[in-house]
Amino acid sequence: MSKSKAQAIQWLSDVEDHDYPAAVSYLTLLYSPKQVAEIIAALRLAPIAAFKAKDIFRASQLSLLGVSNHHVEKDRSKIQDGKALSPLLLLRDPLNGKVVIADGYHRLCAIYEFDEDAFIPCKIV
């Protein structure tokens, strides 16, 4: 897609409240409940940073979800309709040498299709 499409991506100023329980659900598969509580508390206090979509993918070591994914399609539609997206929640996992996407994987995939160089607002701890 063109750069003008990427520039049209709208962002909320902060993470939506419902993204934190979604992050808890995912992170609980990887970490103990105590660790997850500490991570979420730190994410809530973290400032917003921004990273390029392609760099988040590289750091997370995840693959791009296909165009047929329902959640990616929903986020792609939000972008096209000019609706603001919630920043991503990221966790640095130095033990495994990667970034864990605690919430926002589908948003990341949708944005990447518009512009892999797009800066994505995130909270990262």
C-alpha cells in the first residue's frame, strides 16, 4: 500500500482497558500468575513508545498472519474506516532473546500490510 494509507492510520492516545485482560490471558500461558501481575502493573505505568512494524515482527520472531484471518480483517477495516487503534502491549523477554506481543498481534499484522515501515505506538516493559 502507499505511504498515504499508512499515514491515515489513527491511534488512541492510550491502550484500551480491555487489552489488559487479553494480555493476561495470553501471558498466563507463558509466565506464572505472579509474574503476569507484575508485568501488567508495569505495562499500565509504561509510557507510549513507537517502533516500526517490521522491527516488531523481527524482534518477536512471529510470522505475518494471512489476509484470510478474521481478526486481521477486522483491524484492516478499522484502518480503512479511519477508526483509531489501540497501542500494542509488548514485553522484552531477554531469556529467549525476543519481544513477546502480549496484545496487538492482529493489529500489527493489519498495519504491516499497509506499510511495514509504519511506526506503531506501544507500551513495552
